[in-house]
Amino acid sequence: MALRVVPVDLEVEKAILTGLIASTEFAREILPELDFSYLQSDAIRMVAGWVLDYFRRYREAPGKKVEEIFLQEKQRMKSEKADLIGQLLQELSSRWVQEGSFNIQYYVDQALGYFRRRSLRLLSAEIGYYLDKGDLQRAEEAVRGFRRVAKDLSEWVNPFDPDFVVKALNVERYRLFKYPGVLGEVVGWFERGWLVGILAPMKRGKSFWLWETARQAVKNKLNVVVINLEMAQEKVAERMYRTITSLPRTTQVVRYPVFDCVRNQQGTCSRRERGDRIPLVFPPDGGLPKLEDNPGYRPCDECRKKGLDDYELAVWFRSVERPGLSVDRVVRKAQGFSTMYGDRLRLRTYPAYSASLEDIIGDLEALEYSEGFVPDVVVVDYADILNTRGAFSTTRDKLDDIWKGLKRLAQERSCLVVTASQSNRGSIRKRDLAGDDVAEDIRKLAHVDVLLGLNQTREEKRMGVLRVSLLANRDEEFHEDLQVAVLEARAVGQVYLGGHVVDRAVAGREPGGD
């Protein structure tokens, strides 16, 4: 078979071939639908044939073994053909195939859409050929044949078909990651196709938590896109650097909160785990105790670790002098981070109030075609300040359209979309947020799959404590009263130094933490 140069955009075909090589599940869904006439590239068609033979024999995708197949087949090729296929496999390996996630559903949708377009083009050419010859019967037969193909590629399914039941109940296909520790246990799994919102008043740390969500996704070897709609790239990147290095902007003494116990601080605990610790010295005015007044004090949370009822949540500090950010420190940490988790992160910023959802979608498509980078997680900081191209009579209708669009983006690209929303003015001084504290338009609740609330009093902010609550969950039972008290040190970009579950609905209940 001779190889020829095809003057068309082959990015989708390359993506399809990557999926066939890398993912058994993708190959299982696509190979039955694949007509090799759909593939315009002879090189891609040839490698796809190898994959099909391998799959029929072993019932799995070849993965890295495709290199062994190539070396065997190479002996029977002309050198020009072998060089072309070798370059193709090298490109796919460097651009897409890396250990970790593969967005199967997105690529399945892309492949089936491509097959439909190709089948239509082939049908059009075939009908035109027979019409030019005056053979109406063969033209009609071509149309009838296309209908059978279209039926094979239909999006209709039988939900009781055993194969579809297996697919529908394959939760691992949709699950992406969880937060670490007890926070992950309370919030649960994040899934493909979900829209997740983070609700808080202004200046409470929404951007920090959006980045923390992105970072946890990267640590789970997922492709992540971070989109910021109001800050410069350098400022957003600086926050990222603080997190991965645990360094402040400039050299300073950083206070790290640690879990303690009220009884330990007051000296009323008689358990042997506490030993001979001395209680805190509280100032006469009843304010917060100071580090300098308690040089020998040692916090104790042994009962918390053991889940004992004697524990009463409190916080103390340890102070550490930390050097400021520097190019050398950041580059070293960034290289280590990328080595451990892969080339998984992309950042895009826009001037304040300038970007629309259509701009974001266009840039995601450009990223895919320029780098082959398909995100599993898209973080938008934040939805409420997105612009729109349509005309709306009220701000509420505009916001409703934006949140609907983000949900659509999550489903169409089979990814997780995470964004934030500012709570209403009345929530600023509330101790605990509720679902109806969303600003402007309550319909946001109808569009999200999960809504998290960031709760914090002024005293908790001074102590480095923030309480995360689950305000909405489309699929699972949830309780707004169940919260996770987390320790944070924002000066060094750390918003989850540990967590402890508290239930406000049950007096004295402290279920435990990490």
C-alpha cells in the first residue's frame, strides 16, 4: 500500500489513533464503529490496522507494545514509509500518551462525530459519482447503505442492554479525584460532566480553593486548565509557586496553625496522654493568648486522633522563619512537581470582565489542536464575572445563562468544571452559609452538581481556621450541618494543613479528623 500526503487537518485522526493505542475501553467502543475508509491518512490507517489485529487477539489496547509491532512491521516497509510512521508514533507519544488519565468519553464523542462527517462526505462523493453516470439505482442504494451506517452510529441507546448496563455502572470511568483526608470523605468524589461551585463572601479565599482543587487534580495525574478572569498571569502563577514551595512572598516568620484541645489549653484535662503539660496563659482582657507569653506550651490532640469524646476543638501555632520566593527555589520545585505528576497544567488569563464562555471554548479548542492537550478539569476563577455575547434584560438572566453554559461545557467535553460564586451581602457576617446565600440568582443551585461553602468568623480567620461545608449534592445525601474545620496558612499558599469533622446539629459531637 502506497503512502500519500493528504492535505487535510488530521488532528482528530491522530487523537483517535492515540485512544486506540492507549485505552482498552476506548478501543472497545470505537473499533466496532470504525470503517477504515473514514481514515484519510494512510499512515494512521496502517497503524490502526495493527491495533485492530492486536485487539482481536488479546482483547486489549497495545499501549507501548505498539512500538514492538512497529519494529516487526518496519522490516517489510520501504524506508520512507517506516520513517513517516516512526515520526507519527513519536509525535503521539510526546503529545498525548503519558501515564494517568485519558478522557475516554470526550474522545469517543469526537471520534463518532468525525465518523459521521466522513461518512456524509463519502456518501456525497458516491452519490455524485453515480448521478454523473446517470445510474440512479446505484445512487439510491448508496443512500440506503448510509442509513444503515447512520443507525450504527446513532446516539440512541437501549438502557437495558447488558453492554450499556456495564458501561453505565462503570463508576471508575467518570470518577476523577477526591480532596485528601477527611475533607475528601465528606465531599466525596468529583466526576466528569460535573459543575462544582465554591460559595463564599468576598476575600474569603475562593481563588485559593480553586487553585487547591486544581493542584489536587494535577497530583492525581489529570490534565488541568486554570482560567483566571481578573488577575495577571504573573500574579496567578505566584500563588501557585507559594503552594508548591510552601514559601511566602518575602522572607518572614510564618505562623502554622496546629490542632489543639480546649481542655489542654485550660489545664482541665487529666488524661495520661497529656502528661505534665502546662496550660496556656491567657491575657487579663480575655483576648487570644500570645506565643511570646507561652514559650513552653505544647499542644495536644491525642484524643482527636483517637476519636475520643473528650476532645474539644482548639488551635495553637508553631512559628517558622521561611525564606521568600526566588527563581532558583521555584524552578527547582516546579521541575520536581512536573517530574512527579507530568506535564498536566495550563494557565490562561484574560483582562478583567472581558472574556466570555465562547472565548474560553475557543481557546480550549486551540489548545487541543496546538498541543493535543485535552483537560480533565477546567477551573474558572470565577463564573460571575464572565462576559456574555447575548443581550439580557437582567443580571440574573445573564448569570443563569453563564452557569448553564458552564454545565454544558462540562458535559460536552466530559470534564469537571470548577468555579466560584460570591455569596450575597447578608452572608458576610453569618457564621454558616446556606445554599440560598448565592448572590443574584438562586438558579445557580439548579445547575451545579456540588456546591461547597467556605465558612469563617473573624476569630477563626485570626486562628487560621476555615470550615468547609457541603451545601448541595445532586447525587448523594448531604447535610449542611456537617462541616470540615481545616487549618490554613495562606501566606505560604497552604489551605489544607489538616482537617477535623464537626457536626453543628449534634451538641458535643466531634467525629474525628486527620
